[in-house]
Amino acid sequence: MKQKTISVRTREILNQYGLVLKKSLGQNFLTDPYVLEKIVQAADLTNHSGVIEIGPGIGALTEKLADVAKRVVAIEIDQRLVPVLNELFKERKNIDVIHGDALKVDLHQVITNHLADVDTVHVVANLPYYVTSPILVRLLEERLPLKNIVVMIQKEVADRLTATPGTKDYGSLTILVQYFAVAKGIARVPGHVFVPRPQVDSAVVKLEIRETPAVEVADEKLFFKLVRAAFGQRRKTLLNALYAGLHSSATKQEIEQWLTSAGIDPKRRGETLNLQEFAALTEVIHSANG
Ligand code: SAM
């Protein structure tokens, strides 16, 4: 299908159903067949794969996913789009549409109920930009049995997922993503391929889920607490940021001792630590607290 065809078709469907798109729900629909193809290809789907799509809109990506995968479960928050999707896909037996909020729907249950007979489960989506980070955090923290996540997101968030220590984009979201997955940029996407055109630039990113987290830690909660504290006050030294952000009974001297034992200079900024260093610090504190 040519680009004009998809954008004309999008407008036709919107007119036919009298739909006015809601900015508040991040409704920027993708109309470029090349970008749709690129997203589908990046997910490495086979006819044994199951896909969870978040925010199908009027189904441009859903259709392409269902051409390749065994089954697609599409979760859409906008009630108005559900009958439209059901009508558009009434002949497609491998598409299930669920009305719900991707932040609230029980995704383990979705997999059990809809994708029990597939070999691999993938999340593929052109994400609504207003909830990109909470959705990514949820997908990772829930430890869903996923092979990969391929998402279109704002370029600025994509840069954070693939950032390296010491850069301005490196932060707690980077660590969370890199702990659970290997992040890779797939494509940059210009605004003009969306209807309506968004204010921000976009990018497609692939997260290949690791079989085991990138670093082994005895206390995962403590690991992420340290990460949050270290990035909470980026301009401070690590020692001061941890002292202010950990809300523990530890004295400054104790924290300094922990950092030195982990081989980390207390004067460094938190944003320069890599995952291995956060893991080493977690181990020292975990052992010290017995
Ligand atoms: N997949 C379509 C495409 O690529 O053209 C539409 C993508 S559009 C950027 C985002 C879609 O997510 C919209 O259809 C919107 O209604 C839906 N959406 C927004 N918030 C959501 C949420 N919390 N849960 C599920 N869907 C949501």
C-alpha cells in the first residue's frame, strides 16, 4: 500500500465513523507503510508468535502484525475505537480487541487467556506519548514472559533508553531498561508520517528482553533505591546524593565507607556509574546490613 493510500484510508475511516482524534490520548496515527514495515520486521515475528499491541488506533499496525503473527491482542483505551476495530477486522480471526487501559489491564492474564498457544510473546506499539515511560516501566517490572518490545516513542525518550554513563540522557529509566533488556535504536521517524502531526520527533526502539538481568544483585529493591537516589540530585557528588536521597539511618562516614569498599570514588557524580558499579555498591551495603 502506498503512503497516500494509508493516509487517505485513515481520513476516510475517521470521516466514516465521525471520529475526532483526542490529543489527550496521544492519538497520532501512523500512515507510512515503510515505517509500519520496519516496526513489524524489527519484532522478529513468526507465524508462531503472539503480539500484544498497545493502542491500536484504527488498526494500521494491527493489520500488518496480524499478517505475520499467529495472534494479535490489541488493547485500546478509547471506547469509540473498539467497534470500529471489530468491524474492520471482522474477517480476521487472529485479532482480539480488548477495551482497556494498558496501565491497568492484567497483562499476565492477557497472555494466559489469549496467547497460551504461541511460542514467543512480543509487545509492539506506536505508544501514546503521554504515558510512554509508565508503560515501559510496567512492561519491564511485571517480568512478563516477553521476547522483545518494539515501540515507537518520542525521540527524546528513545535517547534515554540507549544512553551511556556520564551523558545527559543517562538516568534511572536507562538503568531500568538496560537491567532487563538490551536496547537498540531501529529508526528515526519524522513527524509528517502521522495524522495529525505530533509536536515531537519520534523513533523506533527495540528492547530485547534478557533471560536474566544484566547484573546479579542480592537485593533488587536496594539496587533501584540506590539508582533513584544517585540520579535524584544529579549535580551533587554521589556521597551527598546518597546521603540526601537514601533516607536511611546511615551516617555520611558509613556511606563513604560503602562507596570506597565498592571501589567507587565518593566524589563522583551518580550519573557516571554503570550498572556493574551500582550492583557492586548494592552488594557492599547488603552485606554490611547483614
Ligand atoms: N497504533 C495506531 C497507529 O500506529 O496509527 C495508533 C497509535 S496512537 C500514537 C496511540 C493509541 O493508543 C491511540 O489509539 C490511543 O487511543 C491509545 N491509548 C492511549 N492511552 C492508552 C492506554 N493507557 N492504554 C491503551 N491504549 C491507549
